[in-house]
Amino acid sequence: MKPLFQLLRRPLFFIAGFSFVVNLLMLAPALFMLQVFDRVLTSQSKETLLVLLLGMAVAFGLMLVLDYLRSRLQGVVGNMISEQLSPVVTKVVLAKSAHRTERVPSEGLRDVATLRKLFSAHGLLALFDTPWAVVYVAVIWLAHPVLGMAAAGASLLMLAMAVVNDRITRRDIEALQKEAARATRYLESSMRNAEVVQSLGMGNALIARWQDLNASVTALQGPTARKSVTMAAVTRMTRQLVQVMMQALGAYLVISGEGTSGILVATTTLLGRALSPVEQVVGSWRVLAEARLGFGRLSELLDAAERGPERMKLPVPTGRLQAQGLVFRPAHSERAILAGVSLNLEPGESLAIIGASGAGKSTLARLLTGLWKPNAGTVRLDDVDMAQWPREELGPWLGYLPQDVELFPGTVADNIARLGAVDSEKVVQAALLAGVHALILALPQGYDTPLDDMGAVLSPGQRQRIALARALYGDPKLLVLDEPNSNLDGAGELALADALKALRGKVTVIVVTHRSTLVQHMDKMLVLEAGRAQHFGTVAEVMQAMQPGQRRTGAQVVAMARTADGRAS
């Protein structure tokens, strides 16, 4: 947040400067009334009245311009906050979402919007005006000490009410925000399973659960709103009462011969101006409180994000991969998904990872891409720890096909090009390598066919094949495929096999699979069982180790892989 503060320092300084001049000009109406009652009415001078009116016109004109400028500048500051924080917060949220090992702070962007909203509210300007209450009270004190003491007491009373308002609403507002975020997250996650909900007739049950969560929000919203509205009403009533009492006190001083009617009117006007910002702050307290809570969460989120020193740009990797003693344990869990897994691959070598469901294959794939970080051990690409390699630099040299394939809104070409600038030659080259070029040309608009966020115009197998082309786009040196044939038909299986053959010896390839058809295209094999490496070596060595005392041919190795496939299924 420090760079943001440095960026905002100058505009906030100007807002404070404009507020200084505006509040200084706010003294003009009180001085005008003082002169009218004590000088114009007694002297019956029309010329004096005209000069005073001209002076007030100049003061109000200047006040209008400055008040407009500070309000516009306030909006500019809000836009600056959004432009500076939104990309950073989005990047942190994306990184945490990819880990899936901790709760994703989905309210991060909403907190940015809340801070931006703060700079469109009157409550913020009221905060700049509130310190001027001291100046107004001092002027009243100069007019008459008794009126000054009364004004000081009234200001302290209004300030105390603002503090009380904070104390009685802070916890309610925090709880309300948490429950509202919980209900929103539930609805968002449910929408991602809309097909299942509609197919199985779960709509009413889902809505009922969402309504239960909303009922909690409503139950908290009612008392919070009542407290806020009550305090705002009491504050307005107190302000009016204070002004009446001030007028009565001033009238008593005039009757007693200790003051003039001009002083009475002027001090009453100044007191109203002194108390107005406090009233606005109380009225806008919910916006201010939500912004304060959002600022706290954003500070915690960004402070927790890793900020390593700027590193030297690393050379293009060759694809040599080493993993030593990998241990991975999810947060808040005592059970390790992986324990002491090690492997090494030379550039261009390929590895098949097999094992029963829950053995830790997908977790290992995420660790090998650097997507997740191990609790112990290291993953090195060309002797560089994956954790030290910036994702923006590593991404172009890495191809990854997850088990659950997702495509992004945009065209087919946009998705293959990883949402970057579309290089037609590289897009077609990746599609040809993945064996999906003909399939794409058969789509309504070919490579320019638009996709929604779920890839609805494509079948699961087509999405998987296009995602394979995305993984192959550019010049990846390390390719990690997690169940790349889970949704493929016969033609898709053949295209995948051809792609693996073409990559053999050129790209380091890791394939997580249950199917034996891909094993024959691999150089090495790793067998996982309950998170531990049971066997690692060449395919023939692993197969022989799985059946001690027998020598196997290549065809027998594949047959044994099919047997292992059946057991894993």
C-alpha cells in the first residue's frame, strides 16, 4: 500500500488545500450577517450593503469553483485507487485461487470498489471539514467567551456521538459484511454447477439454502440499519437542539447588554457550520466503516503476498527437471498427500505417472509446474528453484493441461494463444501439433469461433484437445499433462499419441494417466501409492520391478500397464 500512498499524497494534499480555502470562505456568511445587523441596519447605508453583497458574490463564486474542484479531484483519487489496486489484487487473488489450499479472499475486488465508493461520498469531504470545527469555535469564543464555551461543549457532544456510533455499529457491520460475502460466494459457486442443478432438479433446494444464508444477512441487516438510522436521527435532532439553545443563550446575552444581535446571528451560523461536518460523518458512517474494514483486509491481503526482490532475467530453460524429497500437506491438515517423492528428467525425456485415485498424482503435477509449493523439498528447472522463477517469465516455457479443462471467453485462437496477441502462425502450428486443426476448421467460424466462459459450443473432448493446443503454444520446454485423454474418443487418442511421438526427445513431457495407451510413448515411469514413490525408472525397469524375477518385452510392458490401469480404475 505504500506506493499507493505516495501516489495519492499529491491529490490528497490539493483536496486538503481546497478544503482549507473553502472553509475559510465559510466564515464570510457569518461576517456578512454581523456587519448587516451591527452596521448596515444602524447606519441605514445602502452603499455599505451593496459592497457587502458584492464581496459575498465573489466569495460564493470562488467557493463554488473550489468546492467543485475538490469534489472532482475526489473522484479522480477514487479512479486512481481502482486503477492501481485492481490489477495487483486480482493477481494476488488469482495466485491464491490457483493454490486451492487456502480460502480465496474473493472480497478483495469488492473492497477495492468500496474504497472507490468512499471517494464518491460526502463523508470523506466531511472528514476534511471536521477539524475546522476548532477554528469556528475559536471565532465564536472571540465574539463572546460564554458562547465559545457553549460551542465547544456542543462540538464535543457531537464528537462523542460519532464515537458512540462507531462503537455500537462496528461489530454489526463486520458481521454483516462476512455473512453477505458468504452468501455471495455460495451463489457464485453454485452457478458454476448450473447444468447439474437443472438436470437433477436441485434448483429449489439450492435456492432454499441460499435463502437461509440471506436470512442471516437480513437478520443482521435489520439491527444494523436501525442503529445507524437511530444515531443519524438523534444526531440531527441534537444539532437542531444545540442551535436553538445557542440562539437562546445569545438572546439572553443581548438582553443582558453583553452582546449584539449581529453577534447572536453570526455565532449561530458559525456553530451550524461547525456541527454540519460531524453530522455528515455520522450519516455516512456505514460507508466510512465499510471502507475502513475493506482497507484493513486489503492491507492484510497485500502484505501477505510475496514481494521478492527483483531478480535477474534467467536464460531460456532446456527442460532439465529435478524434484527432491517433495512433501506436500494441505493447510489445516495433518495428513501428507505426498511424502518424500523424488525424480529427475533430462531435457527431452518423458515420464508417465500412474497410481490409484488419491495417490497424489495431480498434486505432484501441480508441484512440478511450480503452481503449488511443497512443504519440504524443491523442484528445479535447469537447476533453478521453481519458486524463484517469476511466473510471467516461466509461463511461455511451460505447457500445462489440467485435469479439469476450462476455456476463457474469447475466440478459439485467443484461447490457444493464451489470451495474448494472436500469432496466427504459432496458433496453427500448435493446433497441428495437437491434431486439432481440422476440428477447429469445422467449427462455424474456424479459429474465430467465439466461446463463452464454459466453452458451451464444444464437447468436453473438443475442449480438452483445444486446451492441449494451448499447452503446446509457443515453444514450451516442459509439458505437464494431467489425464490428457480422459474425455477423448478414438481419434483424439490417436492425435494425442502422435503429438507425444513428435515431442519425444525435444520437450520434457510429464503425463499423469490411468490409461496404458500413453505409457508406450514414455521413457520413464513413476508409480505412486498413498503419496509415496513405489517405483521410478525406465518403463521396462519399473514393469520388471513390479513383477520381480521376470524379463519383459515391450509388448508385455504395455500389457502390464493395462493391468495396472484396470487395478487403478
